[in-house]
Amino acid sequence: MLGKYPMPLNVNEDEDKDKDGPVEVAGLDVVRQPELRDLAVYWMSLRQEGRLPTRAMIDPIDIPWALDRLYLATREETPSRWRYVLAGQQIADTFQRNTLRGVGLDEILSPEGLATVVDRWSPVEHGDVIYMDGMIYRAAERFVQGGRLLLPLGDDDGNVVALLGMTVTEAQPRRLDPSEQGTYRVWRIRP
């Protein structure tokens, strides 16, 4: 048990590196935003015999407090191609869209931003839980501080086919001035 949030850990101890620095391995206690911890606890409650939750298990009635910041993206056959199935209004507003339903990441991000996001989301394809804290919309050229949690969803055979994500922001989005240097940290948790 880490703090008051239980998380069975079987962490990947590899020294992972990405374009912005190391990916740290940690427990759920590093998550600063209470809403993200609560979503992780909900996700863990859906796991059965160590298997990933499926899309069908996610019930909006259970998490009404998260819906405007929640998103569900499916993994397409093309490696690392993600498409939004749904996204809460705060997420759609960030990308200046009425809806993100059916929109692929490559349709809303620059090639450089897409490469960053695909790199960040790729551990989810292996069943890892990812938490990011700091400047979370840099790839979308927005300067927003906050936290993001990415949770893998499986099919009946245990293959990762989607992710459930939530983003909690601490400031209003604005265009990123290239002179502004923002950073963020990434943690990998292997449930």
C-alpha cells in the first residue's frame, strides 16, 4: 500500500529514456492530483485476476466527476496510431474542437508534437500506466501546467486495445511562446 491508494506493482526497472529525459518508475503516491489518483483507484477496482479492464467495464455513472476531462482512445492496427472514441469538453476545448470523436492524433498535432505524444503513449501498448506532471500540453503548443494519467484497456484476450486518460489542468491554455521553457516529468507504473 502506497499512502492510502493501493497499487499492486510489478514495475519495469529498465532505465527508460525519452526525448525529454528519463522516465521514472514509481508508485501511485507520486500522483499529485487527487482526481487522477481516484481514477487510478477506479481503474484498479475493475481489474479481475490481474487482467486489464475492458472498455465495456468503464461506466460513466461511476465517475461523473471525471467526464469533462476524460478521454478514451483506441489503438488501431497501424502501430502507435491512436484515435479518440470520446473526449470530455475540456479536452476538446484545448484542441479548439467541438468534438474529438473519431479524430486521430495525427489530425490534431504537428508532426513533431505527434512524435512526442506517440512516444509518451507507447508504454500503454505494453500495459503500463503512465503519469505525467508539469507542462502537459507542450506537444499541442499550449502552455498548461497539470497532470495526466493514461490507463491501458484490454480485450478479452488481454491485448491492449485502448486507453482511458484524464488530464487535470492548473491554468488556462494559451499558445506557447518558443522562449518559454517548460518541463514535465513522466512516471511509468506497471500494474
